[in-house]
Amino acid sequence: MFSHAPKVLKKLFPSLIWDFPNEENAVFLTFDDGPNPETTPWVLDTLAKYNAKGTFFCLGKNVEQHPDTFKLIRDSGCAVGNHTYSHQKGWGMNTGAYVEDVDLADAFIGSQLFRPPYGRIRANQIRVVAERYKIIMWNVLSLDYSRRISRTACANTVINLTRPGSIIVFHDSLKAFNNLRYALPASLDFFARQGWEAKAIE
């Protein structure tokens, strides 16, 4: 998985949103795979300390299991998006089954924003999903979920690759939390020094 989305992907899939190049003083933090009652509240508290907002791409099954944590996200003023119901890889599914899983998640999440897990979505799935959802990709991947990199390396990946308008991926999952709890504050400190506002995706 690339830490920084290659430009060729943006050319191959221009209908997908990879960044917001017209945003001169803003970045867009996103958090995948929640909500998780052990990590999501910490993320929300950390964002609040910096007067920052983010967008949480939630799994429908986690929203179903943790509605109170999902409500915390809603009440915080952050945005939410659909990340499928059960974290499906689109490459290994037929389009009908994939879209059915996306729509099942929507019953719990209720958002026009969608992010495919792993970024793995086939052209026909894009065509059908894009009829009802805005497909949000990214151009900076923190790799916070990887046990192969240190928490310092995770933070440096974000700090070195982020530019105004970047869409950055973190994960509010237990697997990512060891790196996240260091990298997120470090990144927010850096953004504040640059004068960049962390905004939610609308």
C-alpha cells in the first residue's frame, strides 16, 4: 500500500476524490474502521484540543454494535462516512453483493460519503456506487495500522507528505492505536504551526 497516492491513480480514476487542491490552508483528517468505544472517544478528545474536525469512515457493523460511540462522533461536529458494513474488498466481490453491503451500512450511518476498504474497488462498482455516494480516497496514508513501522515513522510519514488540501488516512481501531496516539497529536501540532485548519469533508 502506497503512503502517497501515485498521480497515475488520479488520472485513471478522475471521478474519485483524492484531495482538495483548491484548499490553501486546510487539511482533511479521516479515520477508518470505527467506531470503537476504546479509541474513538480519545480521537474526538484529541481533535477537540486542537479545535480540529475530522471525517470518520465507519463500518456499519461497528455502528450497529456501538451506537453510543457513533453518536459521540455525530455530536462532536465531525463528519461521518460509509466504509461498507463488513469491511469488504471490492476486488473479490461481484458488484451486486458489494453494493448491497454498502447500502446495508448506509442504513446505520446515513451519509453520502463513501470510502472503499483498502481502496479496492472495481470500475463497475465505482460506476454504481457513485450514482448515490461521493467516493473519497486519499493522498496520504499514515500506515498507523502497520506493526512494521514505529510511531515516530508514522508521524513523520504524515508530516512529510501532507500539503494543503491533503486527505489523510488514520484508523480509530485498536490495531492502529499504538501508533495513532503518538502520530495524531504530533501531526496536529505540525498543522497548527503551519497555520493549516483540520476540516471535515462535506
